[in-house]
Amino acid sequence: HLAIGVIYRHPLSGVLSIEGSVRYNKRKFVIDKSGAPMDAVDIPNTDYSYVDPGVGVHYALGAKAALSADARFLLITDTGEMQSPDQYGASTVTGVDLAVALDYRVAPKIVIRAMAGLATIGYAFKGNGALTNNRDGQPASIDVSGARDTYYGGSAGAAYQF
């Protein structure tokens, strides 16, 4: 996952501020299908591109620590293979990204951060993809109407303040 964007932080008090942000993102998930028979893995790779406007809060816990939380709506512009006609076809795609972080100042200009996050992307298939129909032997019926792609995890990082 790679993101680049801008964040505006507006102080409400000496310890609390709110944030508004917008980023451009790339998120990729690739399955190694080389060792499996052709029909054994019908999960397509994803290569998401999206813009994620968001809001957040930042609360100072003292002189050295701060807690942050943010929520973002994912405006998906591309999904990679997932929406191609030979996979699941056209769909409505929506997503959200939630995160919490703890910042700790270890030196006057050095801050470390621990973060946990959850991103989920949902699909509502329109029934025109090769993998949405004919799974039950009835080609006219839609057998797969939706899917969900969920990522969760954490990260740690450091920053130098100029």
C-alpha cells in the first residue's frame, strides 16, 4: 500500500485538534497461482487505485505522547483484474479505511509512531462477469452477487521534525 496526500490539522484547544485530509492511494494484492491448476484458484489479483478523503482527531496525552484516530471513505477508481469481464465483471465498489495511532516523542525532533488499521472494500456485482454466473449450472442466474476485500494490520515508523 502506497499513499500520498495532504493533511490539514486545525487546533481546537491546547490538546485537541481535528484533521481533514485527501490522499491518492495504490494498494495491490497478488496471488501466486503458478503452482495450482488453471481452475483451482478463481480469486483475481487486485490492483486498487483510489482517492480517500478523510477526517480525524489528534489528542495530546502529555508533552511526549499523542493519540490519533481517522476515518476515510475510499473512492475506488480502478480494481485491477477483479472487474474484468473474464473475472467478476462490472460492479459498484465502496470502501472505508479506519486507523488509530500512538505517537511518542523520543527526542526533541524525533517522533515514533505505532499504528493499527482496518480497510475494507465491498463489491456489488452486476452479473456480467464470467465468474458471477453459471456456478450452479444455470447460466441465466447470478450466483455471486458480491464480495468483500478486507485488510488489517499495523505499522511502526519514525519521523524527524524540521
